[in-house]
Amino acid sequence: MFLLKLLLFLFLLFFLGFLITFLFKIKFHLIERISLSYLLGIGILTFLIFIMNYFLGLGFSSKNTFVVLLLLIFVLLVLERNNFILFFRNIRRSNISIYFFKDKYSLVFAFSIFILLFFSLVRNIYWPVSDWDALALYDFRAKVFLSEPSLLKAGLNNSYFVHYPLLTSLAHLFVYQTGLSNPKFIYSLFYLSFIFIFYFSLQRNVGSNKAVFFSLILALVPEIFGHSTMAYTNLPYTVYLCSGVFYLYEWIKNKQRSLLVLSGLLVGLSSWVRISEPFWMVPVLIVIFFSIKRKDFFSTFIYFFSVYVFYKAWLSFMAKVNFLNYVEGGASLSLIERYLPILKTISLERIILVAQYLYKNVFSSWGLLFPIFVLTSLFLFLNLRRRKKEIEVFYFWSIIFLFFIFLFFGTLLFSYTFPNWQHIPDSARRMSMFFIPLIIYYFSFANNL
């Protein structure tokens, strides 16, 4: 009975995301659409449940979750019924057996991915949530919500609750509400969805064979696969942020606004997973640059709104809880008031120390990825002749470079505000995990130069 309830919930969740994909008017491959369905379904549902709990007082109950889910599906079916019907008519006319397995390479790729998925699922089903941050925060919040239907009350009772947004905690809660006791399989689904999104995005840019090769490399990276068996936020964060960057890059190339909105939604959902890192600002800056270049300022507005709505909603909740908890202490310092004195005291010695820390604890952990990235970057600049292909590669390289800038200066500021910053290398390594898919994606282009 519990398993049937879970399967029904997952079907409705995927179906919700599936219907959302039709809003973008983009021609997706079926498997890519299904992969996006999971990311959009779980992201949008958890966010709306949070909004309704915080602003409307709707409790965290299984009944309320299913009502919201069914209502969203009904509205989207009404809005997108014609596109939905047309899609399935086209599917029936195609030969589904060869829809993906078109050659031996894609067959080997699919087989390898599902073998990896099998091992990830077996481990997740056998082992319960055991990682410390998950036990103390992400999973713990889900268990608290089973008995405390008010997010505000839970946050007031324990301000530690408000440090991270709720996507993974509410996803855990949904699983617990079906009667099952282990929600870790959701991270296997994040892993699978991401590998296929990575593959199809690459396929459109470099062809099937290269897409297979580099997607398999990504799937086998220990950092990525390992996090598919951990109930941490780092893999979902990486999945949303990187997927958003991939679709942003495609928008840069073909100017299709639907890709821009999809990118903004995915990047926004990354801040619904983790809010402390400011990396969502990098795609926003890229969009501002191209909006100015193309004199298309409406794109900046669309993108910023798509990203900021998730960020602002959780900030609003954090501000309310902090104000109610610390009202006698007065208002907290603004970012400018907090960091301006630090900027005046930055020394060359600290800059070198931070660079050494990042190399030792982050970049060197990537193996050959970082030195190869440096070498290919030099090669790109030496051969940059303003040809279209090289300029497009340079655009993607610029996105990665901006992420490096944010990582370095963010760590630099953090080193002044947190005395024990050098004692948490694992946290820095996990936080920077999203660089790995971006660099592998970049390699698929760079080897053609």
C-alpha cells in the first residue's frame, strides 16, 4: 500500500513537471523532457508548498500536498491541452524502440547509465540517511514537519532551520508522508536526470558520439556519483545550476527566449536548494551583458525575475524568523555595512593564502580537470581569431571564469568573517562541485579548437 502511494505520487510529480515543459515551447527529446520533468516537478511543488505554508498557513500534510499537486496538474492540462495532445499524436507516429537507441554508442551509453543508476538505487534503498548534515538538518526538518505543520513555528523553535531552503527537506517529507522510511532514492533520480540533460544538451552542440563520451565521463566522476548516494544538497544544487547554465548557453547561441526562461527557472531553483552561495548572480550578469549587446533589455527583466522570485521568497522567511527571534537586538547589518570594512583590510598575504587553500582543497581534488582546463584556456586565447565557433567557446569559458572569480572572492570575504574557515575543506570541496560538469562540458568544445 505504501509503495503504491509512493508510485502514484511520483507519477503525479513527473506528470506535473512534464506539463510544465510544454510552457516553454521548446522541442525536447522525450528522455530530456522526462528528465526535466523531475527537476521542474519536485522544484515547483516544494516551492509552492512552502509559499502556501508560509503566506497562507497551509499545513504540511499529505492531503494538502496531493490537493496542490492535482490542482496544478488540472490548471496546466487546461492551459496546454492542445500541445499535450499533439505531442502524443507525434509520439504514436514514431518508432519508440529507436527513439533513443539509434546506434551502438547510445545503446552502450544508456546501458552504462542504468547500471550506475542500479548501484546508486541499491545503495540508497539499503542504507538509510546517515550523513551528519542530513541527519542534523535536511532530513531532521522533514521529520519535524511530520508533527509540526507550521514552518514559522518550527523555525522559531530552532533558528538553525532557516539556514538552508527547503527543497530537499520537503522532498524527504513527501516520501515520509507516503509511509516509507527512506527518501534517499530521490538523489539517484537527480543523478539520472542530470546525466541525460547533460547528454542531450551536448548532443545539440557537438554531436552524438562526443556527447556519449563526455556524458559517461561525467557519470563516472566519483564526486558526482558519490553524491547520488548522499542526502546532501550539493548534487541537487549542482544539477539545477549547471542545467540552467547549459540552457543559457543555448540561448546565447540561438536567442530563443524560451530557453532563457527555462534557464532562469533552473538557476532560481538552485537558490531554492542552497541560498548562501551567490553563484546565481553569474548567469544573471551574463544575461545583462548579452541584453545590452543585443539591445534586448526585456530579457534581463525576465531572467532576473525568474531567478530572484525563489531567492527573495526564502530571504523573506529568514528575515521574519530572525526579526522575531532577535527583535531586541535591533536590525542586522546590511551586506555593504558588513563587508565594506573587510574590503579595506584585504592584504596580499591573505589573497595568496586563499589561493593556496582553494588549490589544495578544491582544485587539486578534481584530478586532471583543473590543469587541463588551464592549458585549454591558454590554447583558446592563443587561437582566438574571432571565428564564430571560437567565440561561442569563449562565451562558455567566460561563464566558468566568472564562477571562479566569485568562488575566490567569496572565499576571501569568508576568511575574514569565519575564523575557522581553513578547517572546513570538505565543505569548500562540496560547494565547488558544480565546476566539474561545467568544465567537462567545456572540454567537449575545446578539443575541436
